[in-house]
Amino acid sequence: MGGIEFLKGHGTQNDFVLLPDPDGRLDLTRARVAALCDRQRGLGADGVLRVVRPSAVGLESAGEWFMDYRNADGSIAEMCGNGVRVFARYLVDAGLVDGTEFVVGSRAGDRGVRVHADRSVTVHMGPARIIGSSVTAVSGRELSGVAVDVGNPHLVSFIDSDVADLDLRTQPAFDSDVFPAGVNLEFVNTLEPGRLRMRVHERGVGETRACGTGTVAVVAAALHLTGTDTGESTVDIPGGTVRVTIAPGESTLTGPAEIVARGELDEAWWSAADRS
């Protein structure tokens, strides 16, 4: 075993390459991340999760481990709700933490997690803050939305027509003055009280099968539109179903986390990927 260790996992089919790198020795360039996530020339994923000690990358956290998350295009992101579940499951399975309740560091702040017996994971996602409103456009159709901050930016649009009919193959338009660093765009149907259906176009990735922070954002937005900031809902996404609870200053996300493969990256490929 002389190559670079990796694992492949997913949370409701939002998939990731995990790179165990406790001492921060990997030169995780944007080009290498993009190559890893490419589904033809790499392993294929919606993002990369580097498993690193906070001190090794000059960051602070009350947790022993830091989730260094990168989008599929290689850009750095603050948080990923599906990713942190997969990250937490890996830490438990690998024996890198004591017990099943602990803290994971992220660029959006520390996140408390609990890994259940069935290996589903509950994540304390922090506050979901309503920060205003804006508009997006899909195939020339303008849609209003609620802007939500879940440690990263979201714009949530509720529509009457079936979200399955939307064409999300290309980037929907949005107001770059409101979202200068880009935004995750969620499109939502209300199925019944306490049950929502969502599709998402993630910044730096495109449409994904799920977005954990996005599910928190849509529940917060749904509650906001009914005049409250407390409640819970299931959210159906193309990759499965999760449960979200919202309270003032706090939210939780519960859903599955799967590890599907592990192996080694070829070191020659890794070196060449930085030049691609």
C-alpha cells in the first residue's frame, strides 16, 4: 500500500471522495480536486472531504478533526450537511474518535454530531438565518425566493408546478450583487404540512442528488413563510429523505451516511492531475 488512501461515500446520493490526511501533508490543489471529482478522468464525486487535524492546516476547532471541504470544481466551501454525516461515520468506523457523539470542525464553525446504531447521523447545523429575498431564473422563468444563511448561502424558491419538470442542466441565473460568492439554489414543492420535495443546483457543482444545508434552508424558509421560526419537516430529495428540525438559533439534520469503497490513488496520476 504505497499510494494515497481514499474512501468513497455518499449521504442521500450526494457523493464524496474522502482523503484521510491527519497531518495536512497532501497538496490539495484546485486542479487535483477537480480531477478527482471528474466522473470520466477521476473517481467522480460532488466534492472532496479531507480528514485533517485543525492544527495541521492552521485552523481552530474544539473538535479533534476538521472537515476540509472542497466543491467539485476545486473551490473551497464553508459547510456540507451531507458531507459532514459521511465524515462523521468515517471517523467512528475508523476508530478515530471516542464514542458516537463528538464535534467536527468546519469553515462554518464547529458542528456537533451523533452517529446512531444504524449509522445514520444527526448533525447540529447551527442557526438557519433568513437574510432577505431575491430572484432566480430557470429557462427564462423568473422565480422569487427566500435567502437563507446556513453557514453558506441559499436561495429557496417555492413553486406550484412539479420541481421534476425544471431544467437544471445549466446554471440558473441569480443576482450576483446579492450573492457575490455564488449561491445554492433550491426549488421546492410543498407536498403536505411537514413534508417538502426539493431539487438543488449547488454552486461550484451543478445539480446534485441532495444538499444537506439546502434541506435545512428550505425548512427554515417554509416556516418563515408561515410566520414561525420553529418546526420540523421531512424533505424528499432525488437521493432519498432526511429530517430537519428548526428552532431559534439552532437546526438539526438527520439522514443516512454510506461508505461504499476504499483504495489508493496512483501517485503518478496524482502528480499529473495538478497539471491538468
